[in-house]
Amino acid sequence: MSHTAGQVTHHIAADVDAERDRLASELKQAGLTESVEWNDDFHTEREGKNGGGDPWHTDGRLAIVTLCG
């Protein structure tokens, strides 16, 4: 249960960048992307806790993945 909203939630791994990077890489390797670009400093908040109380941290980068049409 979420500590802040009282709703059912799920646990996350603290390194959210690892999942972002894995998804972008797998899409590219599968030939499903036209491009992968990066927006540095997209997130200014670099660490915190989600609604379930799980800690997270990020480098602040946003992956912009354009899928093949």
C-alpha cells in the first residue's frame, strides 16, 4: 500500500536509469527505433522516494526514443 495515497502500488528498483537505459538499448538492438536522443538535466530532482516508500535516484537524463513508423 502506498504510504502517501493509501493505494495499491508496487516496488521499484532504486536505479531507475538502469531500466531506462535497458529499454532504450533493447528497442535499438531490435531495430525498432529511428533514433535515440538524450536530454541532459531533464529532471532537476535527482533522488527521492515513491508513494510506496521505495528510494530512487537518477542522473536526470531523459531518453527520447523515436520508434520506426
